[in-house]
Amino acid sequence: MKQRVVSGMRPSGRLHIGHYHGVLENWVKMQDSYDCFFFVADWHSLTTEYADTSGIAQSIREMVLDWVAFGLDPEKCAVFRQSLVPHHSELNLILSMITPVSWLERNPTYKEMLDNIEQRDLTTFGFLGYPVLMAADIILYKATRVPVGHDQLPHLEITREIARRFNHLYGAVFPEPEALLTETPKLPGLDGRKMSKSYNNSIYLSDSAEETDKKIRSMVTDTNRVRKADPGDPEVCVAFNLHRIYVPEEKRDEIIPACRNATIGCVECKNILAAHLNERLAPFRARREELAASPDFIDELLREGSKKASVISDAVMTEVRGALKF
Ligand code: TRP
Ligand code: SF4
């Protein structure tokens, strides 16, 4: 029997290349060896965006276009939307009854976000309960593996605790899911900070080749290299982190000494990078344009995927209600 994998992303709109190499590429690889459920965590985005929900629908569409264009195959896995499978909310309610508030209050992510986010009031019941909803997402499918980044490990630990507590109270229904830690390559944004939509320093999967060229031309290199005659050092060059991903090793092995003895300039070097990056993404970008041209494609896909997910979640909820003697 294949291990069952569940993972979700909050709808963040168009994905950048950091999301791709960090998360999506990994999901795409897993679809062949695991029984996969990948979903849009739209209820989770309400925990922070409740005051203005106007962008969520469009963000879902853009994100799922990226998922599918860049390799998620709805024939191989369930690709769906959390809010279209109401069992997530029913199980969330039940789990909230057995989850001690102290587990949620000591969650490091919770404390950190409360301290750092000033534009929004996050002192809500729902935001405190973020990990309970996430636990429901996962155990609703009896997942055994959950691919997540480092930042989500505390949430996964709470999920395991909640599953254990449920089993202890009502009988062994849920496996305790294990994290599959996603190794993310170092992928800085154009300005050298972490690539992030809010820093306006991202290369998007859906950018055109021209936009990408322009962005890469503006990218920070080795800041000590002011003129072309100055020797540079790829080890401290921001752009070279992308060369490591996109430029073939033989070519990189030529660039490294050429940079160090100043026989290649940054303009030429970044042109090489842009050409390789664009070549690698071109087929996916073309597919994305095709898919985006049919307006109902994503809605239809999410509806179908949600039906597929519901078959499992429905059976598990029947078992849960039975365990509760309801
Ligand atoms: N909390 C996750 C994040 O912010 C998104 C998420 C919601 C999730 N439910 C999940 C991830 C279940 C894995 C499994 O990235
Ligand atoms: Fe970076 Fe290339 Fe310029 Fe060297 S030549 S500093 S590796 S962009």
C-alpha cells in the first residue's frame, strides 16, 4: 500500500520560482510514489485575511494554474479546495473540543505572528485555532506523510498530539502522520533578501521571458564588483545562486574562473542565466497560457478534485461519528 500524502498551500496568487523549487517541484515528484491529496487552504487564509476577502478567489485561480501547468496531474492525485469539502470544518469542530488551549497558546508560530503582524488584529478564536484546522486537513484523509517546510513543523507536532488524543479518547481511528521535511534550495530574491511577494523581488513562474530578462538584469551580483575590470566572486554573488539551479554544471565551471579573473562581465553572465532559466520554464509557461485561456478550467478541476477527496473524507467522517457514538 502506498503511503498517503496530504499537503496544502494557502492561496497566495501567482507562485514564484522559490515556491516552485521549494514546494511544488517536490509535490510533482511525489505524485507517482504516494497517494496524494493536494489542496488550496482557503479557510486558512481567512484566519488572517478575514477583513478583506476580495482577493482570495483570484489568488486561488492563479495558484492552481501554476500547480497544474508546472506538473501536478489531477489524474494522479486529488487537487482540490478545502472549502469545497465541508468535512474539514466538521472535523475541525470536533477536534477543537479535545484540544487544550494551552497547546495552541504555546505554539511558537502563533506567538511570533501575534508579535510581528501589526496591520491585522489576529487576536481571534480562529487564528488561535489555525493548527486545529490544519490537523483536521491532515487526519481527515488518514495521511501518513505530510511534506512541509521547517516553519510548519510545530503545526505538525500539534497534529500528532491531537490525533493521539482522539485515539486515546475514542479508539484508534487515526495514524500519526509524519513530516516529510522539504529541503529548500537557497533562492534569494532580486535584491538578495528572501524571495517574497511582499518584497517585490520575485521572479514569477508566469512571468514572460522578457520580464524575466529584465528582472535578472536588475539582480544584485557580487557587490564588491563595481566595474567590469574588478574581479568577482561567485561564492558571494546573489545571482549565482540561481546559476546553481538553472545553468548546467559545465557552463558554471567556466563562469567561476572567468568571474574571478574578470574575463566575463556581469551583464553577459546574467544573460546566460536568463537564457537557461527561460528555456527551462518555457514549456510550462506555454501550457499555463493555454490553460488560462479556458475560463472554467480551474473551477471545474477543483470541483472534480473535491469530489474525489470527499469519497475518502466521507468514509473517515462516518468512522469518526461512530467512534464518538454519534
Ligand atoms: N499551514 C500551511 C502553510 O501555511 C498550509 C496548510 C494548511 C497545510 N493545511 C495543511 C500544509 C495541511 C500541510 C498539511 O504552509
Ligand atoms: Fe555574479 Fe556572474 Fe557577475 Fe560573477 S560575473 S559577480 S557570478 S553575475
